[in-house]
Amino acid sequence: MKNSKKRSDCPISSSLDIWGDKWSLIIVRDLMFAKQCTYGDLLKSEEKIATNILASRLQSLEENGIISKSDHPDSKAKFLYKLTQKGIDLLPLMVEINLWADKYYELPAKRKEELKEVKKDKEQYIKTALSNLKQVIS
Amino acid sequence: MKNSKKRSDCPISSSLDIWGDKWSLIIVRDLMFAKQCTYGDLLKSEEKIATNILASRLQSLEENGIISKSDHPDSKAKFLYKLTQKGIDLLPLMVEINLWADKYYELPAKRKEELKEVKKDKEQYIKTALSNLKQVIS
DNA sequence: ATAAAACACTTGCAAATCGCAAGTAATATT
DNA sequence: AATATTACTTGCGATTTGCAAGTGTTTTAT
């Protein structure tokens, strides 16, 4: 995931150049759920990302303006990673991934329940979720 | 992209296990635009996928039920690749990728024009596009 | 009928990336 | 002052990528 140059002007291709790998959207997901995470928080996620890969993805996501890194208010040893507006705007995309997976795969009951709400009124759900996320932006 | 086992039950993670790489959604994109492609058609796409990578991705997409391979009606030397219903159902996701990229990157004028239509009435656009794609399913 | 071209891949191989384990430097806790 | 946390970095073998060339079948041209 190093200095990946643009393969073409196509929006799909340009997007994949940035987050088209197995880990970037996992990090985005964690930040959408938790609003803000430390490096250690992200390491703990279920999929067990390797520490060097996490570091490289965080750098790439920051370079591409999807996340921001800021000082932790309580400790100089920690940093906070948050989504930027550009990262928050990936929410509709994340919702669609969820809905697609819900249609074709077995999901945990808890997740399925949450998606019921989404399906009830997608527009409204996204609107609410977006404004919730926006409040955390530094 | 070989026999990738599931990292977790999360819908994002499950989805990325299947198409979370730099090439799979490029192939899906081409099939959405062209409705059906031969191997050679896909090789010609702007991003210049390597032939061995194309072969491996086609196999993986077929194994995962996103695309289907069928005989070409005009020639025994050719095969047709098409989206399955599961592949077609990635359309809303592809639309959101386009809209996100449209917001944050410079797109070709032609593509921007097409997206104007989408933004005018997203629901309707998707509905129409889905039924257009559905007609091609073998 | 035969040779050349087209088509869909496969193979070989060097280079890049991944992922595990261990290490480092700064800060925090005891 | 010693130990633990935190956020990474480094080393290294294994896997994946991407380029180039090759293979086998079918189609087209002569």
C-alpha cells in the first residue's frame, strides 16, 4: 500500500487506489463505530491486523485525508485517530456493503437487528448517523 | 486472492474477503458497463490488469458467485463473463463509490455528467439500472 | 488443406507486499 | 527507581504481484 499512483481517472479505480485492500475499510469501520480509537484499540479488533500493517494503513489513510491523528487529552503516550469529513462520507458506502452482505451471508444476530433499522428508512438512518459522526470531528 | 478464509462474521470483513482488493471491483465495473465481456475485453480495460491476475480474479469471483462464465454464442474460442444477481446487487455500492469519488476527486467530464443523473434521483436510477442489468442474466 | 491469427489462459521469475515475532523509544504507573 | 503501557519499527520468511513469454484450442485467411 505504498505510494500507490492513480491507475486511471475512473472513480472506482481512484477509490480502490486508496482503500481497495483487505484492511483500510476495517479501520474505517472501527472508527465509525467507536468514533475515535487509539492504535491499541485498533489492534484489538476481531480481525487481528498485524501491527506493521496497521501502522502502514493508518499512514496511508491519513495521507489520503480519510482519518486524522491527534493528541490524546489524557496521555502523552497515546494518540487519537478519528475520521475526517472525507472519511465520514464513506458511511453510505459502508451501509451498502452491510446491506449486500446481509443479503448474501450469515451475519451475527446483533448486526442483523441493527440493519433492520437501516432498511426501515435508509435515508433517515444515514442522515442521523452522519450528523452523529460529524460531532466528533476535531 | 487465493482460498481466503473468513476473518470474522462482520459484514464489512466478509465482503472485503471476497472483493477487497485492487482489481475485483474493476472487473465488476466493466461487467456493469458492458453487461458481458470476454477475457480479452477485460484485458483491454484502462487500468491494464495483468493477464495472470485477471485469470485469478475471474476464478475467485466465479467461485464466490459474483460472476458466471458461459459459452460465447458465436465462437467456441471465446467465453462470456456476466454478473450474477449477486454481482448485480453490488450496483448500489458501486453508485456510492462513484458519488464519494465525485465529491473528493476530479473525474472525467463524461463521468461527472452521468453522475448528475444519479444525484437527481438515486433511488430511481438504481431501480432502472438494476432491471436493465437483470435482463442479461443467463 | 494449411498457415497464420485470435483467444483464453498458464508458467517462470524477480520484485513488492504481507504477516508474524521481536525490538525500541517515550510516557505512565507502582 | 523499576516495571508496564503505548505506539510504533525492524527483520525475515512466505505469499502475492506484475511483467514477459509460452501453450493449446479455435477461427480466419490463403
